[in-house]
Amino acid sequence: MISSGMFSSATDLWETPQDLFDDLDREFHFTLDACAIAANAKCKNYFSPEQDGLAQEWRGVVWCNPPYGRQIGKWVRKALDSANAGATVVMLVPARTDTAWWHEYIIDRAAIRFLRGRVKFGGGKNSAPFPSAVVIFNAGSE
């Protein structure tokens, strides 16, 4: 069940829309969801908040829809570092092109696919109040 806080600053958790994930999974064949809870994990293998995905090693082909709060830069940096260690990491992120983390870790380091329109997260009734992008980090992204 999605709370009304899902579309406000009351939460930084945004569940990936299943159809968007399915399209990307057909292309990439994900082996790990780096940031999930049991109720919304997109892969059999996933890291929960208790496991702290930032503290784990990301290997293989990784899906990550990180928390969208102040910690997002750490998740994007982890994706870049993991790609440099040999993983492929695909992330769904807000298209906040004015932020330091976007400039430091995404521009010239990842393939960027801006999504048309606004994403409707987790079966919510309303679309997100911000644009989104899919960023793809491949081995040797730095």
C-alpha cells in the first residue's frame, strides 16, 4: 500500500513502476536490486535497508532506484564505483541536472535516458512532481 506521503517530502522512497522495470529488465537482465524492501524488490536478490546496500558489494547487472533524499549522491557514487569494479548498474533517478551529484557522477560517466513525461511511482494515482532519468553505468565508466 502506498501512503499519501509517497508524493511529498515526507518520504524519499519511490517504488519503481513495474512496467518501466520490466522493459529495462528485458534489455539488461538484472541480477540484483541494490535498494529495496521485500514488498517492492524487483529481483530475487536484493539489499534491504537492514543490509545497507551502500555497504555491500554490487556485482553483475544491478538495478537501483535509490532513496531520493539527501543521500542520493552516495548511491550514485556507489553505482559509479561499482561499474569501475566491473558491474553494470542501471538507476532510476530524478533528473536533477543542477545538482552536484549529477555533475560529479553522471555527466560524461553514464549513458543518460531522459524519460518522457512524469513517472507514476508504485501504482500511485498521481505522477511524480519532477522529471526522471534512467542512467546506465558500464564497466570502466570513470
